[in-house]
Amino acid sequence: MGTPRIKYEGVDGTIEMLKYHVDKIVKTVTDPNNGIPGYSAFYKVMQVMVDGDIAFVVLYA
């Protein structure tokens, strides 16, 4: 679903895209249609370098 970069999406766009990713993770984990639902989702937002630019990723377990 993309790796948001401040260079392209700006600060607000990057935050919005990260929020979208986290919301989708939580929805998937807690949806009983996906098997046994969880009550929480563990995730971490990390800053990485992609092609010399600062980008962000959401890792989840």
C-alpha cells in the first residue's frame, strides 16, 4: 500500500497514510470474519531510508 515519504506526501500526507495503515491493521485483526479475533494489534512505525529519502513503514505482528 505504499511507503509514505515526506518528500512526496508532505508531513500531513505521511501521517494520514500511516494512520490509514494502522487503522486497517486493527480492523483486520479484530474482525471475527478473519478467524479468531484479537483484542489488540501490535505494531511499530519505523523511519527508513529508501533511495536516499526518509520514508516510514508500519511493521505489525
